Amino acid sequence: MDVYETIKNRRSHRMYKPDPVPREVLQRVVEAALWAPSGTNLQPWDITVLTGQFREEFIALASLAAEDMAPRLRKLFDEERVAFVTQFFKNLGGAPVVIAVTVWRDPDPFSQEMYVQSGAALMQNLLLAAEAEGLGACWMSGVLSREKELLKYLGLEDRHLLAITPIGYSAKTPPPVPRKERPVRWLGF
């Protein structure tokens, strides 16, 4: 699959088959993620891959974020969509694997922003590699309201939780979401 095709085919998957994902496939996805660029090449990230009981315990904590998100969601969506998101958070669509991405925490705003941007590049690599491997994934930052509890569970209290993603074989491929018109400025052409 070429890179342009992978970018355009990537979707946010929210329904997964229970089929296990072979560890060697996950290792390729993680390896590709680790090739992301990072500010001053610090590579300020940690990746935690959870399955089995660890996945179950992590999801139990992450699912509490649905309550925190509900008021925001109600401003944006109808009750049916809010109910769908709430249900999704209960088991992350049945994905057999969850990946958590954390970055270093720094009191200096410049450094912290650099770490977050570096982690975002890693997360994008991870999602594209998952697509290339025939896996579904979904970038989730809605769990950040429960960051403290999730980091404690991971034993990474000194880190910043960037995002999590459920990952597995998709039970339903979502349709493409149209891109919004946004200005692109071309100067000097």
C-alpha cells in the first residue's frame, strides 16, 4: 500500500472483531511508530501495549471518562450519538488490544509543547502503520480527564498521557469523513 493510499484509507474504527492480533504484527506497528520525528531527536515517548486482564482493568478506568465528556458531547451531537460514544467507552468497541502513548512531562511550556508534538507524530505513524497492517484504530484523547488514574495504573505518574488507541481487526469499516474546507496559504509562488 502506498503512503498516500494509506493516509486516505485510514479511519477511526469503533467496532472490532474479537480476533487476537499477533504480537509480531503489533511489533511492526510499534516499530513504525517509533520512527516518528521528534523535537531535537529526544524521542520523549513511552508506548504501553495492553491486552488480556491489563486491557480490561485499563478500560474500566478509561471508561469513566465518558461521564466527564457527556456535557461537551451534548453540545455537539444528538442523544443517539452521545449514547453511541458512551457505549464505545465501555469496552472500546471490543478491540482486543489498547495502546497508550505517554510523553515526558516538563514544567517549561516550550519543552512540553515539543514533547506533545513529538508524541502526536508518533501517534500518527502508529495509526498509519495499523492501517497498512489491515488493523483498525482510533485516536482517543477523550480519556485525558482520567489521566491521573490511568497514569497511576500504568506506573507512569511522572508522564503526560497523550492519547490511547484501541487496536484490532475492524468489524465494520467506517465510510470516509469529508474533509472540511480550510484555507491553504501559498506565499511566493
